[in-house]
Amino acid sequence: MTEQDITLTVNGTEHELSVEPRELLVHTLRDDMGYTGPNVGCETTMCGACTVQMDGDAVKACTVLAVQADGAEITTIEGLSDDGDHPLQESFQEEHGLQCGYCTPGMIMTAADYLEDEPDPDREEIREALEGNICRCTGYQNIVNAVESAAEKMHAEDAAADGGVIEEGGD
Ligand code: FES
Ligand code: FES
């Protein structure tokens, strides 16, 4: 099959490569480029293990053809933070938000996009935001704990950066 030239910027680095028009983005990232953070679970849009961010929005990389991502900025779990661990990564460790870890990169990439838009969610909202991500180990309670904890940390960091005072029990 004739390959097509595309450009992908992954975690801030621009790459030029040739791909078959039928190739899924998740395979390009993993097999052609070595970004193995996004996992392949179902390849049918069901599990969310392959979630990355494309131009800032969480997408399931098994639902996007690599050629459709031509020119896009892609962030994988490997590039989520360039300054140590992201608060979500810290909180997933602290709250034991993973067991086998297979779903974890996708969970975190979905949550990171969600918390950008909704910095102070309640537990039910977190569950709804993650409904497209399946944990086969069923560790949802701790996953929600982790996202809740990360949201609090990010809220505190933002307040500190603004030189503000964190309100006790504030919304
Ligand atoms: S591998 Fe993409 S949603 Fe399951
Ligand atoms: S921790 Fe095993 S799939 Fe979620």
C-alpha cells in the first residue's frame, strides 16, 4: 500500500514519517515511534487504554488514523510533565490508583484534559469524566481518590502561583 508522508509533533518534538493510510495513530506512536505509554486494549474505542491528547484534547488513539493526525500536536503520558511527575502521576501512586497499570496512562491522560476544564470536580463528576476508560482490575475507588487528590494539589499550586490564599473548604 502506498505510504503517505505526515508530520507529528509528539511531546514537543517534531517528527516526519511515512505511514500507510490505514494505520492507527496508536500503532504509529507505539510501533513506529517508540512511545509505548498509550496501550492497546480493545482497538474498538471501548477501553480508553490508548488515550493521548491531540491538540490538547483527550482522544482514543485507536480511533484516529495517523494520517488524520498529520500536523497535530500529540501528548502521550511520557510527555505529560516536563518537570518531574505531574500531580496526577503522584496521586495515582499515593492513592494506589493502579493495580496492573494497563489502564493507567489512558486514565491519567483523560483526567488531565478533564481537570483543565473542570478544576474542582466532585466524585460523581470524576466518575462520569472517566466513563470511557475501563479498568479491568476494577480499581475505580482508588482511581477516583487519585483524581480527586490531584485536583486538590493542582488547585493549591494554582493558588500559590497566584500568590493567593487557599480557602478552607472553598469551592
Ligand atoms: S485500545 Fe483504544 S479504546 Fe481500547
Ligand atoms: S489497573 Fe489494571 S486495568 Fe486498571
